[in-house]
Amino acid sequence: MTFRMGPSLLFCPADRPDRFEKAADRADAVILDLEDGVEPASRAAARDALRESTLDPARTIVRVNPADTGDFLHDLEALRATEYRSVMLSKTERTDHVERLIGYKVIALCETASGIMIAEKLAQMSTIVALMWGAEDLIASLGGSGSRRPDGRYRDVAAHARSRVLLAAGSAGKAAIDAVHLDIDDRAGLETEVEDAVACGFAATACIHPSQVSVIRDGYRPTAEQLAWSRELLDEARGRTGAFRFRGQMVDSPVLRHAEQILRRAGAN
């Protein structure tokens, strides 16, 4: 995978340049948002702020408007005046829309029914470095009114979309980014989702508030117990062939890869 900006990706409205440096300092990468985070009347000012910004390009993503809108053309013009080369394409629904961003590292944001249905095709494109999914726009595109059940869990269609994007990305060797948790005060809910994202193989989780960054980082960072288990298991595996028993568990090649991935995550954090 070529995406190495995680695990915490913090959205920041591009019309709030006073927040750019703070967002970049708090998270692993900042997403300067020219789309939903900015009122249409403020987008021209947001593009001016983008042109004048001086964040580290290696840790900055620019979210542009959908490729079939006039705003996209203005976004692209502003983007060309910067050194930023990582772009998140809102409401990605067609491969030819991605082709308009040749020369950039593109994160396809699959957040409509059409986008989810072509996630596999998008993941195979060389321009694409990662896929992200979005719950609220997806439900809106279906004519629905809420992505979550009363207990906070995703409804089945949203959970299906999440899994499909993860599988599409994984099948192409690309990174998958988990959606934002909109309830800022629901720390426990975010912790649960991050734990699941890590266990399933997401590379990063996006967020909308600085207070969520530490929850995400802690969730992606292996615990001392996980590290000890991984090291002891891999030590035990040296010189062995085939499956063997370790702490009452049958161990074979996939389990060894799980342990190796835990150690890789520790190195990335």
C-alpha cells in the first residue's frame, strides 16, 4: 500500500486558515475540506486560503468537490497553485472522474450508492491510493434518513457499504479509510468502531474534531499484551513447519501474518 498518512486524519474546513496549523499539529494528516465543510458562498475564500497555505504536503490531503460540478474545476485550479498532491475526491462515482486527477494521489470517497457499486473498479485504478467510505451521504443517496440504529450501531446497508469498500481496497492492495464518527461526545462509540476498524484491516480513520484524534491513535496502537503475544508467537514459530499449538490456540500461516501486522502497526505508531 502506498498510503502512509494514518492513522488519524482530521478534517479542517478550508475557509478556516486559522485552524490549519492546529489541525496539522494534532493529527497524523489534515484534510483541507473544500466541499461539505464549506458553505458555497465561502468556497472562493477557501480556495484563496488553500493557495496561501504552507502545510507539509506529505501530511496534507485536499478534499475537492465532485468532478461533475463547477466547483471541482475551480478547486482544481486552486490545487494546481499549491504543492499538495494528495486529493480526496468527494462522491466518486465514475472512473473517468478520477482520470481528471491524473498526476495526483487520489483517495476515492465512495459515499453514494453509485460510488459503492463501483468500488472494485476504482480500487484497480493506478491513480487511486486509497478508498474511503461515507455513511451519511450514502443514506441520503438512497432516500433514507439515518445511517445508525437507536443504539448507535450502523444499519445493515451502511455496514455492507463499509465492508464492500474495505474488501475492494484490500483486493487491489490499496488502503481503506474508515468513516467519521459524527457524535463527537460519544468516545465509547468511537473506541468501539476504531477497535473494529483495526481488527478488520482499515489503514486509518477520519475524524471531525481534535478530541477524536487521541482515541483513534490509541486504538491503532497495539497494546503491550498484543505486542508480547506477537513477539512470543513469532519466536515460537522459528524453525517450525506447518501448524502448531500456542497458548491453546492452533497457529498456522494466517495467524502468523496477524502477529506480523501487529508489529508493523507498532512500528508505524
